[in-house]
Amino acid sequence: FLQSTPATSIPTVQVQGQQMNLQPPSYTAASQHAEQMKKPGQNFMCLWQSCKKWFQTPSQVFYHAATEHGGKDVYPGQCLWEGCEPFQRQRFSFITHLQDKHCSRDALLAGLKQDEHGQAGNQKPSNK
């Protein structure tokens, strides 16, 4: 009799605890803001206006920017990349500009260093 009473009450406490652990409140928030979160291996950020999405390779940033910001239905007629002069550009000219000026590996890394204002301690800026 003595053993059965604690044995039945302890599992119900554990079950309630597990149910609460299955639904952390941060789960839904994390999925909504997933694009803002940097995942391991994502070292390149789209610096278009307030986009700030992370990617693994410069070519992924270029493809994203060309389609999401430079697509024919969304392109605003000028480059809105952080730190870029907002000249009027034809879309085809903009795509070339994007690839040459903003989506090369060096340009993306340099833009990140500017964006972080020297917070990246392990990356030395290369002033060429």
C-alpha cells in the first residue's frame, strides 16, 4: 500500500511537466523571426534597406536580392543597399550593379564590418 501511493502521484507530476515543456513560448516566435536569426554557416547578410537576412554564400545573397528586391514587380528603380547612392537605374543595369558592387564576397564582408561598427573582434578589416 505504501509503495503504490507515491508511485501513482509522481508520474502525473512528470507528465504535467512534460506537457509544459512541449510548448515553449519561444517556439512560435522563433519561427516567425527565423529569417532574422543567423544560423551556423551563414556569414553573408542582405543589406538591402531593412532586410537583414542571412545566407551561406555570396551567390545566395545575390539571387535573393535580385529576385526579392530587384524583381520586375518589386524593383524600386534604384539600389536601396545600405551605403549605396540611390541613382536611378534600369533593372538590368541594377542586376549587374548588384552582382559587381554588393554581392561579391569581399563587398559583403566589408558591408558586414561597417554594419557591425567593429563589433566583430575576430575579423580584421582589410583596407586595400
